[in-house]
Amino acid sequence: MNKYLSISAPVAEALAQGRPVVALESTIISHGMPYPQNVETALKVEATIRGCGAVPATVAVIGGKLKAGLTPEEIEYLGKKGTAVTKASRRDLPVLVARGEDGATTVTTTMIIAAMAGIRVFATGGIGGVHRGAETTMDISADLEELARTPVMVICAGAKSILDLGLTLEYLETKGVPVIGYGTEELPAFYTRKSGFRVDYRLDTPEEIASAFRAKLEMGLGGGMLVTNPVPEEYSMDKAVIDAAIDQAVEECRMKGIHGKETTPFLLARIKDITGGESLEANIALVLNNARLAARVAACM
Ligand code: PSU
Ligand code: MN
């Protein structure tokens, strides 16, 4: 095992015994939701995974250590520090680790650390993708490149239309990443169950999802798999309301000249403010829903 990696005792024990483990990211805690809902949600997601018979491994960089499995105190620490914690993508790991600093892991770095630890299933809310206007800004999330190279399954609620969903799917196709719809032929758009775009394959059970990913691993194809799980019907938002909020947030982002790694956190925070609590409630519900599916898939792996 590499000297930078630190696996918590419960996670190490579960892995040694071949019990199901589900990785969770920490940028959603520090940058994706406000305090204290971020900490409450993170702890609730962990409890949900335990309730489904799996072991949660929330991932972060703390004091320069790549951690798989956090204590509730460490989750509280990251949640309280919020956006003061570095949002850590692949390019950030070398300097953060060398300096012994903290970092909140995105989908990209959570996949990297999960793979190092031997964890195959990861649940989150939404992934990064090809941003609107990427044909001039070249703003394409490192999450897509990581899905192309690192063998971890990511279970999410699709992607927000802060992104160009059509271009995001094109990119994933080019990179050979299977996009699966859980019980749906249509790509969910995070806050809504529909996007107007099709997934590559509809799979209806955790067993089918696990066996497709096992086949991918055993063939040595490399890279991950994206499983999209629609937000539960009762929490899905009105499309016109959320689209208007997203359009406004994207326009404000452009006017303010925000770019690079600040873009996604800015958009997430603005959407939450514009729509009041409704988008936050949907966000929490869909993360819990993804955690349940991930625990069931992990049990089949
Ligand atoms: N999209 C969401 N919620 C999130 C993120 C994206 O709907 O919390 C976070 C995830 O951590 C994701 C990261 O990996 O933002 C992508 O950032 P960027 O677009 O800068 O690559
Ligand atoms: Mn970006």
C-alpha cells in the first residue's frame, strides 16, 4: 500500500473481509451545500449506507494524508471549514500532499483514492462535465477524464444542466465510458428525472449493474462506469423553475468572469439561493437515494 494512503479501521476491516464498501466524496460537503446541512447530510448518507449493510468510506485529504474513511469529527471539520478547504482535483494532489494540507475531494480525486484503497463503488450527487460554452472556454471537468481511466463505478443523479449534457455524453462516448440508466432510458438531469438525452443502456437491478461492471473490470478495459439514478419522483423539481434558475446562475457567472475551479461551486451556490430551500431538499433526497443504490450494488460486487 502506498505511504500516502490512510484507510480507516472500519473500512480496512470491511475490505479485508470482502464486505461491501461505498466511497463518498467530500467536495459535496465543503463546496456543495451550506453548513450545517452539509454535515447533517454527510452523516445521514453514511448512516443510510450502514442501514443497507455496507460500510461508508468518505474520502478527503487531511493533513496531507489521502483518507478513505473519516470520523464524524473529521466530517464536521471539513463541513465547518467549507469553501476554505481546497477543492482538490487530480492536479492538486501533489502539492497538497507534499505540504501536508487539507483537500476536499471531487469525483475525480475520490475515484483516485477509492481505487488506491480497493473500493469499486462510489455514490455522489452530480458529476462535473462539459460546461456550456466549452467550445471557447475549454472548461471540461477532470471528472470525465477520470471516468475514462480509473476503475471505479460512480453512481449519481445525472448531471445538472449547468453543463452541456449533449457534449458531456459525446465526451464520455469518445472516452469509452458506459452511461447506465437505473430503471430509465433517459439521462436524468439531477433536479429532474428527464433531460431529453438517452443513456447508453437501461439496467433495472443492482445485480445487472454489478455484473456489467465486473465484466468491464475482468476484461481489463480500464476506466469506470457512470450509473445515473433519477431523483425520486416526489422530490423532482419543476423543470421551468430549475431551468430559469440555472440560466440566471450561468449568466451571472459569465458576467462576473468567474472561471476555472470556481465555476461549479459558484453555480451550485447561486442555484440554491435563487430557488430557496427547494433545490437543497431535492439535492439531499437524491444523494440518499444514490447511497441506497450504491450499497445494494456494492453488495452484489
Ligand atoms: N456537480 C454537482 N454537485 C457537486 C459537484 C458537481 O452537481 O458537488 C462537485 C463534485 O465534487 C464534482 C466537482 O466532482 O464539483 C466538479 O468540479 P469541476 O466542474 O470544477 O470539475
Ligand atoms: Mn472546470
